[in-house]
Amino acid sequence: MRSTHIAVSVALLGALALPLASATASAAPSLAPASVTDPTCSKPGPWTLTAKAVTIRAKASVNSKALGILYRGHKFTVHKTSGKWRYITDKTTGVTGWVSAKYVYRPAGMCLD
């Protein structure tokens, strides 16, 4: 019973102290000037494949002739986008064609202060 009262008291004190700690932290001055930015922050990351492999096709259609397979570890370049398709070149095999855009994306750049 006594340990339950202690646990409740600690939880209550923590909940009451949280807004105070947040206000103190937000009032702290910034160490870096606001005008200094990292130029790499806004750059998107390299193209990434979400599946283990996708079929490279001659045209932007699932019914189009398969030209090859793009595997997750392969480096590739995206040349253009048309609807839900991306025109790519697999740098590992040299095959050029269309892959579904739902498997190929470019992560947004992110900066941490």
C-alpha cells in the first residue's frame, strides 16, 4: 500500500514538473546563429528501392515486355517520371526501362540541430 502511494506521488510530481521543464528549455538561447544553414539539409537522399526486386519494363505498363530486374542492392539513376512509373538506368547491369514508382522513392533530406 505504501509503495503505491509513493509511485502515485512520484508520477504526480513528474507530471507537474514537465510543463516547468519545457518552459525552461524553450527559453534557453540557441547556440547556433539562425542564419547558418547546412546546404545538404534540403537535398533529397539517393533513390531507394523498397522491394527486394522489381521488373524493369520496356514501357510504363505492367503488360509491357520485361527487360530485366532491378535488385535492392543495385545503384540506379531515375531520369524521369510519368504518372506512377519511373524511367531508370540500372548502373549495375546497364538496363534502361520503366519501374513502378510505388517501389522507387527518394527520401527527403533531414537536418538535426
